Amino acid sequence: MHETREWLLGGLVLIPILCGGIMAARVPKGIRNLLIVLGGMTTIACSILLALGGTQRIALHPSLGIAGAVLEPLVGALVCWIGLRIRSRLICAMAAMPLLLTLASLLTGNWAHTAETVVVIDSLSLVMVLIISIVGGLITFFAIGYMDQHEQHSTPTAMDGGSFLGVLVAFLGLMNGLVLTDDLRWLTIFWEATTLCSFLLIGYEGSLESNNSARRALLINTFGGTCLAVASFVAERDGHGTLSSLLTSSALLPLALMAVASMSKAAQLPFQSWLLGAMVAPTPVSALLHSSTMVKAGSYLVLRLAPALDATVLGGIISLAGAFTFAAASAMSISQSNGKRVLAYSTIANLGLIAACAGIHSPLAFAAALTILIFHAVSKALLFLCVGTIEQTIGSRHIEDMGGILFKMPLTTTVAIIGMASMMVPPFGMLIGKWMAIEASVDNPLILLLLILGSALTIFFWSKWLGRITTASYHHKYTIEKVSIWMSSILLIMGLAVLTASLGALPIQRYVIKPVSLSFFGQYGTRTSLSLLDSVDAFLGWPLLVVLGAILISVLVGSALFRKSHIRLPYLCGENVDTPEYSFIFRSIADTPSMALLNSYYLSRVFGEQRIEMICNPIAILIVISLFGVIFQ
Amino acid sequence: MITPNPTFQIALLILLAPFFGALIAGLDRKITARMQGRIGPPVLQPFYDVMKLLRKEPIVVNRIQVVYAFLHLAFMALSLILLVLGQDSLMFLFVFAFSTLALVLGGMCVRSPYSRIGSQREIMLMVAYEPVLIVLMIGMYLVNGSFLLASPIAAARPMLFTLPLIFIAVLVVLAIKLQKSPFDLATSHHAHQEIIKGLTIEYAGPYLAILEIAHFYEIALLFYLIMLFWASSLLIGALLACAAFFLMIIADNVFARLTSIWTFRFMWTGALILSLTNILWLYL
């Protein structure tokens, strides 16, 4: 039995890395696509088999511990070398830190710590592995079709498509390794390796903008990686070589350092700028690394730490930082008209919400964090893929240009509508998560306030966007757009997954999220928080079905009552000019045809990015500093 | 006390609530007219309006618009049911918010600048009042120890005494939801406020009737929400709600329109801080 488990781990971590490595060697296109399918399918199958096996600890061969100790400084040296190549002294200095720490541990004599290398398969890592493998696998399939088109008009400076896809596939393995390992050194290695993947993929275009964004991403994430390396050094000095043993200790410094690492990875304020820069990368990268998986490594780490934050001020501050990020990022997204940047800000906000819940320390809060983690991964990946498809067709990612796409590309738009609805409409999972988060934070007034303000602001940009893409004049015939079968099938599969997940919200809540959260937090549950957790179950019973029924009936009745003969042109303060293409041209002064046009509100004078950054970044920095302040008090 | 069968209760609500709402709307028009020195329409005028609209030829701009109208109606009725059956208060708010959102999206999905302006203003209003309503629910939780909307009814003291400042803030929200001046900027009931109708301009005939019926549900819902502040006695609760509605009519006739950004600022400073102060002493 143990043997099969080890094979599964190999399939989850090594196979994708191997496939990616071969693809980087400029193989023909056919073999390349075959390797992607092979890597993706293997991880999906292995993750499901692993999940069916339940939770377990597996001790791997002790030599892996030594390998980790050797590899850690090597990865540091690699980043150092890249830092030299892109002429950033700061990156060099930070990446040199693991080298120095290895030296220090060699001198102090606890270099090759004898602790066996353990893989912890518990419910949290299983949830993460399933997200990474299934959502990630689907995104790599999508990337086959996307890159086919993208390569045709890519810039001459761009990276070769094979290497690009290779890094994307290899990333799946690295990410699986990150969430499965319990060894602190391996955690640091995988952490830094995912940073490198992100760096390579953001720099894909090779243009000045993408190079700068890649450099910034590397800088900020190396800072986080260095924090993690220092944390693991400090923990090892105290005799804790694994994450699980660290969590039983009462040492606060490693926890605070890890919290900072998780904040930088999850692009929380004040580290958010790298994620916005990362939006220059092709859409599959944004969907895979920068919304559904890599940034979730930050959320994963903070959720791992959560049980250890019992009755510490640290937990409160992590929670505050998260809630603050949620409110500030939601406010900033209002002024954005670039679809990908809106999605990026919304991602930052939701990751903040997860961190806020992780610090609250109750079963309900943990359940809320898990709900958001799972549903956000699927919905946001789907939305990024939709924006990518739309961009390839209409040539723009600006929200204002997306009017009328319902007619031009009905399939993608329908899927996008489902995706957006799933972010804010009852009874979809995200809203259930937000609902639980608000109820869980009811004893923390400050966090509660930030969550309330943030969730009100999110209505603004989603409804604006949803209104824009459903704008349509009447066309009697819809032609399904021509996109690659790889892309359209993945969009359909994921759209259906979002719909079924909302139908299955009750079973998911009852049989997955609640037991997981109780297994982590059962002993901390106060009576009220447990009863609130039960009330989630109660709501998801009949009211959920009624809500779903109301949506279904309205859509059916609404569409059935519609007749073509009922169509009239909108009132435009003048006689309409009847053209086949546009119905918003009217006769203005002296009978000249004019076009009626109204852009959405962006309120940049109130919610302008720079304006809010100027206020919020300093506050966020203060929160990070206070994270360390509470340790030394 | 006899607890009626929930199915019976739901059926009764769905059937009777619009009539109740229409009656309130009719009284509103009558009283407003008297305040302006007019005789005004008969009290039953809103019924006649809806009846006539329903018999008219359906006119639409596109298919989605119709779907949104039905979503608006269905979710409004649903939120009323959740409220009266005493379900979870935050979930009630989300369903209620989605109903308004469907109305907004219905206005946005047509290529009419007037309708779009109305929609965007309505979104601004939603963002402005939503925090106050959530704070109301948090206040209810702190007072009654439960998120269920049934809990205020079981409470011994009327919520008006424990949440007085929130009550004031909710009155402002009431003005926004009833489209009363100074907050009737998305669309108005009065001809003197706008030259061209906002949000609902592209709805006509039976589909406009659907929006009207949804508004009747909304009136009933808001009436019940105010009644919750004195839930121990049905009569006093109803009197309180009547007084609140009367106050709205006075405000409607006294004020002129605000701009949307001004409304937003007013709600996030004035009304929100007022209700937060109320929460603050409940935490202490």
C-alpha cells in the first residue's frame, strides 16, 4: 500500500517536471501536445487516487533530506545568478541569504538534520493537490490551443513556445511538491522554484514592460522566499525540521516570517504591485499561476499556520492585514477598466479574505477560508481563460470594448457570465464563503467593518462588467465563434463545473469543508461558532433549492415569452437610424446621424489607484511591521 | 400561538404581499398629492396601472432584458419569503441585493444612455446603503445572539431601544429604496424630477408591470423590516412602519435630488458612522 502511495507522489511531482523538461528541449509540436496531455492527465488521475486513499503521513527515504539540504543553497545560487544577469543587486543580496544560512548551519553543526523527510497528506494538502492538479491540468490543456494562436503573432523577442509550455507543465509538479512536503527545506526549495516559474513566464514576451514586471515579481517573491528560508533556519536551530513540529512549538519568530512570506506570495498589500505587473503574461499563466494556484501557496501557508496562532496577537494581525487588503483591493478595482487588472485586484482581495479568515481562529472561519479557496480557484481561472479568449477574438482586454460580444462570441460570453455570476450571486460558492466569513468575524469589529466595506465595493465592479458584456442589440441569428477545440472544450467543462459546484454546495459543505475544518479546529470551536457552522447547513437545505429554482424559472419564462416581433429600438432622444449593425445611432441636429455612447463610471477621482495606494500602502507596511512588533514585546 | 404551515404561509405571502404593497403605494400617491394641493388619483390607482400595463403589447429591446425583469421579480419575492419566515439575515440581504442587481443589469443591457446612467446610479446607491443594512444585521445578532431573522420577534425588548441609531440610518436606506428625494436619482416616481426616465426607460407594457409588481413586493418587504424594530407587538410595529413611511413622503416633498457621489459620501460617512456608533456600545 505504501508503495502505491509513493508512486502516486512521483506521478504528482516528478512526471510533470519531467514532461516539462522534455518540452523545453524544442521537440516537435505533436510530441509537445502529447506531453502536455500526458503530464496533465497523470497529475489529474494521481490526485484523485491520492484523495481516495484518505489522509496519511508517509516517510520517504532519508537521503531526500540530505538532497534538500544540498539543493536549497543551489536554488539560492541560481536566483543569485539570475539576479546578476538582470542586474539587480537587491535580488542577488536576498538570494545569497540561503547560501549564508547553509554556511552558518554547517558551522553550527546542524546542517544535515537527521529528521526523516515526511510527506503529510492531510485534508488541507489534499484539497490543494486536487485544485492544482485538476484546475491546473485543465488550464494547461487550454494553453495548447491558446499558444497555437498566440505564437502566430508573437514578438521576435518572445520565448520559444515549447519552453513556455514546458515551464507551465513543470510548475504543476513543483506546486504539488510545495503543498505535500512537510520538510521545511523542501518547502523553501519548492517555494523558490515556483517563484522562478513565475519569473520566466511573466518575462515570456521579452519586451521592456514584461521584463520589468518579471524583475519586480522576482524581487518581491525572493524577499518572501528569503523570509521563509530564515524562518526555516531559525526553526531548525530550535530543532524543528518539519512544518508540523514547528506548529507545536511556541516560537513566534518563524511564524511571523512565514506570514510575511505568505503575504508576498499572495500579493497582499503592500506587496500587491508584482501581481498587477504579472498581468502582461499570456492568459493561461494568469489563470494558472496568478489566480488559481501559485498565489494560493500564500493562502495555503497561512492556513497551515492557522492552528498554531491560537490565542496569539499574531493571528489577529494576520487577520487584520488580510481584511485590510480585501477592502483596499476592492476599492482599487473600481477605477480599473482593463479586464485583467480588475481580475487581478479581485484575486488580491479574495486572497486577503482567506488570510482574514485564517487569522480569526474558529471552525467557521476556517470553513469560510476553505470555501473561498476552492470556489475562487475554479471561478477565477475560468474568468481569466474567458478574458484571454475574448482578447484573442476582439483584440482588446478593456471592459468598455466588450459591449456586444454576446452576439459575436455567444459561447465564451455565456461561460463568462456564469463565471462572473459565480463570484457574487447567491447561491454560488463564493457568496456562501463571503457570508460565512462575515458571520465568523462578528466578534472582531474592526475586521468585520473592513469585510463589510469591501464586499459592498465588490458589487460595483462586477455589476459594471456584467452589465457591459450582456449589452446586446437584437440579432436574429447567433453564430458560434470559431475558437480552438482545446479552448472551447475547456471553457465548457469549467463552466459546467462551476454550475454543478453551486448545485452541490450543500454536499461539498457538509461532507468536505465542515469535516476538514473540524479536523483542524474542532477543539477550538466555541458553542456559538459551532452552531453558526450548523446554520450554514440549515440554509443550504431548502432555501438553496428555492434560489436555484427562482433563477431557472425566471430564465426559462423570460426567454420563452420573448418574440422577435416585440423588438423595438431604444429611445435615443431622436429618430433611430435603422442599421443592421448598430441600433444606437440616431438623427441628431440637422438630421446628422450621431452615435449614442456612454462609458461606465470609474470614479477615478475617488477610487483612483494611486490615490488609494498612497493611503493604503503605508498603513499596510505598518501592519507588517507590527507583525514583528508583537513578537518582541 | 398557532404556527401556520410554511407552505401555506409562503403561498399567502406571494398572493397578498403585492396587494398590500400596491395599497401603500396608492396611499403614498394620495398623501403626496394632498401635500402638493392636488386631489390626487384614487387609492387603488396602482392596481389599475398594473392591470392596464399587463394588457398592453409587449415591447422589448432584447431578450436578456426580459430575463432580468423576471429575475428581479423572483428574487424580490424570495427575499420577502426569507424575511418573513425568519431565515438567516445575511443571506436574506444577499438575495435582496441580487434582486436589485437584476434590475440594474436589466437597465444596463440595452444600448440606451439614459438607462445606463440610471443603472450606474443605482449601483452607486447599492454600494452606498449595503454596509448600513449589513451593520443592521450585525446589530440584530449582537442584541439577540442569532443571525436568524426570527430572533427579534422572540426578543423581550423592542429593537428600537437597543438599536436607535441604526434605526435612523435604516430610515435613510428606506428613502433610497422607496426612490424618495433626495435619493431618487436612479429613477423617480415624479415627473418634476426628471425629463427622461432613468433605469426603467426601456421597459414597457407587461414587463414594466413586472417591475411594478416587484416594487410592490419591495414595499411590503421594507414595511416588514421596519416592523421588526418593534417586533413584540404587531400593532405598534405597524404604527412605527406607517410613521416611517409618512416621514419618507414628507422628505420626498421637501428635498431636491442629490448627485450619486454625494449620496455615496453621505451614506459612508453620516449614516454608516451613525450605525457603527450604535454597534460600538453593543460590543463594549
